[in-house]
Amino acid sequence: MAVLVTGGAGYIGSHTVAELLAHGEEVVVLDNLQKGHRPAVRAPIFYEGDIRDQELLDRIFDKHAIEAVIHFAADSLVGESVTDPLAYYDNNVVTAQRLLSAMKRHGVPNIVFSSTAAVYGEPEQVPICETDATAPTSPYGETKLAIEKMLRWCEGAYGIRSICLRYFNAAGAHPDGQIGEDHTPESHLIPIVLQVALEQRDAVSIFGDDYPTVDGTCVRDYVHVMDLANAHWLALQRLRKTKQSGIYNLGNGLGFSVRDVIEQARAVTGHPIPAMVVPRRPGDPAVLIASSQRAGQELGWQPQYDSLETIIASAWNWHLHHPRGYAT
Ligand code: UDP
């Protein structure tokens, strides 16, 4: 029996593949390599292709006795989703519908879905609980929420069980230093700050310092990519053992401002990392902090790399040795 990982060449996907292999799982990766990186894939079985290609999906499901799917493949930038919402509905919602259709045809009972804190929009309270209202402020969050709902209906109709993992801010890299974050163009705070430390950029722009937070900059809950990867493995175990669907937040429950991140990166890298304040980025909530109590209780999830220093140091280890990402 094998696990199909869609988007297994991407950032969180590739770390999850490494985690699954470490637990002795048979892993099949499907990725169209639009954003993913072939060298990031450690699984021996790799298919380059699109989820919308039903023939390809049928071939994969027939050949490998797929028992569970972990679905990462998606577009994931808030700003881009606002300027091109239809691309997000196509790449996220349509692909999920195709994937679930194939799972239904082949009787695959389990799926772990890569969701996001963006489903909450501007939170009513922090830390955010899974039971809090969902009101996405971007097509990105909206498409992820639509898929979560699609999954719920699919359980009732076809018996496909799902665990949706709502990630907060993924960061860091594999401790072996061989896989890490590599986006083109890069838009995430921690890699951008580290690119400044590598002198690939002159300065980091702080998107607004007039938010209602301690220092006026946005506060986020940064969570290590290996801890996220481990949560997928735990989610898979839970689906197999309890056959229960669920939704889980994944964060450390601690908030750090943009200025905190820059300060910590200065300490880790020893570089002054110049910063300048620029206007707010549309769609950014002021504060996003997770309550991951439910993941702790039901999945047995306990983040191992939970300090901002550890997270930034592990990202720095990757960036320092791969200054041009996988092209290095
Ligand atoms: N941010 C920033 N400058 C940058 C990139 C990001 O000030 O060059 C801020 C952004 O506004 C947000 C936080 O850093 O408040 C984290 O942004 P990121 O894009 O890393 O993740 P997101 O919160 O969008 O998932």
C-alpha cells in the first residue's frame, strides 16, 4: 500500500515526503514542477504531471495500490490570489475536485489536506481555535475553505475521510540541510530577511508599522516545517486507526512581529539586515496566532523546533549552503 503525495516537490510537501520515508512508508509523488523542485523529491517513485490529467491519475492509482493521499499541490500566495482569483479557483478547487473524483473511482478512503490559517481571515480572537468563524479575506483562503467543505460532503456521500491541517506560518528547513524553502519570486518574510543577510537584497521592506500590535508590525505564529511534516504523518496514523475526520490548527501558539523576526535574524546571522517601513500589503491580518491544543490532544502533535531562534537558524543553515536554492 502506498501514499500519494501531490505537490511533493514543494516546500512543505518535500519535507513531509522525507518524514514519511523516515517512517517506512511507500511514497509516490505527483508534482507538475511549476513551483516544485525535482531535487527536493526523495521518494523513488515520481510522476511529473497535472492532477487535472485523469488518465494519469487512473494510471497512478491502478499501479501503486494507493491507500491514502496527502494533497499539497496548490497555489498559495495571498496577494497573487487577489489579482488572479480565477487561477486560484482552477489550480486549487478544480484540481481538488479532480483528485477526489479519482479517489472515489478507485475507492481510496483517506486524505490529508493542506489547509491554511488564511481560512479565518481577520480573527475574532487570538489564539484562534478551529471552532472560530471562518471568513477568508483572499481568494487563496476562500479556495482552501471551499475544499475543506468539499471534503466534508465527500465523506457523507462517498466515505472519503479527511484531515485538514490549517498551517500558520511555515518556516525553517530539514536538519540535514539538503531540502529547504526555494520560491521564485520569494515573498515570505524569513527567506527574504535571510537573502538580505546573504547580500542578495539590499534591505527588507516592513509592510506597515501602524497595525494595532506591540510594535505596529504584523504578528505571526511561525512553525517549523519539520513539525508540520510530522503532523501529516500523525494525521495519516489517526485516519487509519480511528477512521475519524477532523480539522486541526498547526502553530506554536506564540506570536512574533515582523520586527522580532528581523531582530532574531540579525542575532542568528550576525548581519545588520537593513530594514525600511513601506505601506501595508493588502489582505494581511494584524495578528494570527494558533491554538493547537486540539492537534496536541487528538494527533499527539508536539512541536520539536518551537523557538523562533531554532526556526531561523535552521532556515539560515539551508540558505547559507544553498544561496541560490536548488540551483546551487
Ligand atoms: N512581510 C514583510 N515584508 C516582506 C514579507 C512579509 O513585512 O518582505 C510581513 C507580512 O506582511 C506578514 C509577515 O511578514 O505580516 C509574514 O508574511 P509572509 O509572506 O512570510 O507569510 P503570510 O503571513 O503571508 O503567510
